[in-house]
Amino acid sequence: MADIIDGRAISKEIQSEVQRDVEKLRAEKGVVPGLTVVLVGDDPASHVYVNNKAKTCARLGMRSAVEKLPATTTQAELLDLVARLNRDPAVHGILVQLPLPKQINPQVIINSLDPAKDVDGLHPFNVGLLCAGHPRFIPCTPYGICELLTRSAVQIPGSDVVVLGRSNLVGRPLSVLLSSKGRFGDATVTVCHSRSAHLAEVCKRADILVVAIGQREFVTADMVKPGAVVIDVGTHPARNENEKMTGDVKFAEVSPIASMITPVPGGVGPMTIAMLMRNAVDAAVIRTA
Ligand code: GUN
């Protein structure tokens, strides 16, 4: 039976480290890191995420603000807000919550962020730094997955990793990090996706299988090598009272053959917020260095 990788415990550990850094920055430089989260529209899940981010910020001693805009906001109005936040010296980090309403092109907004405040690591400048092997802000979910692996003593160098999913938010940056030189790197990485041939066979070669394909319980036992480490990035809410929240992995049949596995909830989810706090403090440190 697999050991459970406890994302809640590891997230708390990282948040304590961040809190210490916040105190140090205040004591030594008189600087309070500030994060502003921008939320457009009324997606209920996004409201929950954004409120949690603001609460965590406050708990760690940071300055946090949430800018809530109506679903009818135009792209020009959102660009104006981003320009104002770019100019505000008390704002060290900006996160524009995705998805955005359909009249707004998310890439146009991301491109308008000051790259030095882009704590999501999604601006092309930061994507370029990551690809060139000198990451500044690592996108929060891939960063969280790397911390889960290293803090669980999983050997990344030399291992065969399969990343299932190629999104800009998770699969793509994670595959770059794990295959680069550096503290989370030196693995042999295969990226596959919904259009890959022989998916089950490819997944079965993985020492570390990361699943971010966005399909409920997509990975079954026959796709997993005995003893593999399985990281499940999916979150699918219960559809009725008899169902629980599930991930992209069929946990009940995969956990008996994996050596380690992340649960849903309580695996990757709690890590994202911890890494956002890490990036926000790092943004303040960079600004004041
Ligand atoms: N929506 C879901 N995940 C994320 C994330 O990591 N960053 C942003 N900006 N929006 C998200």
C-alpha cells in the first residue's frame, strides 16, 4: 500500500518558513510584502480560492488586497487596473485569478503585468527565464509539486517522469523544471496528453507519474508501474451526495500498487497557496535588494 504524501502538512511547513522570512524582512528592511489578487466575475470556486489566498497572506503577516470586478468588465478596464497595480510600490505581487470572462483575452492581461510582480510566473519573460534554466517565479502548482517530491525524499535526478497534461499552468512548466539542471531537475521527462498514442504504455514506464489532464479518475491501475510515485493534480467536485471529491487518478485501485501517492483533497491543492506566498515574499525581496 502506498504512503500518502500529506500536502496539508508540507504546505504548513512551507508557510512557517515564509512567515519567518516575512518577519525578517520587516525587522531588517522595514518592508511588508504585499500581494494583490484580482478577481473578475462571480465564479463561486474562484471566490473561495481568492478569499483563502487573502486570509493566508494576512496570517503570515503580509499585506493583502483583493480587487473584485464585475463579470461585465472590459479588457481595457482590466488593463487599467493592472497598470495602476504595476505602478503601486506597496504592491510587490499581482495575481489575476483565472479563468477570466470570455470578453477578456487572458494572455493580453498576463502580458501587461510587470514581470517583476508576476508571482504566478506566467508572463512570457518569466516563462523564458524558466526555459533558459534561470527561473525567477516558478508557477505555483508546479513549484508545489516539486516541493512535495523533494520534501518526501523522492529521488528526481535520473528518474523517468511522465507528465500527463501540457497546460501553461501545470504540465508545460513542470516538465521544463524537472528536465532542467537545478534543484528540482535532472529527470528524464516525457510529456503526454489526450492525443498521445499508447498512453497507458507510456505512463507505465514512469517512476514518477504526474497527472494533470483534467479528467475525472482518468488514470487506472493498468497505467501505473508497481512502486511508482503518483502525483494527482486533478480536482473534481462531488456530483451528488453519495460521491466524494476526486482527482484525475482512480485512487482506490492505484494506491495499492504505488509506493507514494497524493490524495485529493489534501495533496497538491494546499501546496499552490504556500508557493504563492513564497513567490510573493521573494518578489518583495527582489524589489528591495
Ligand atoms: N486558477 C486556477 N489556478 C490558478 C493559478 O495558479 N493562477 C491563477 N492566476 N489562476 C488560477
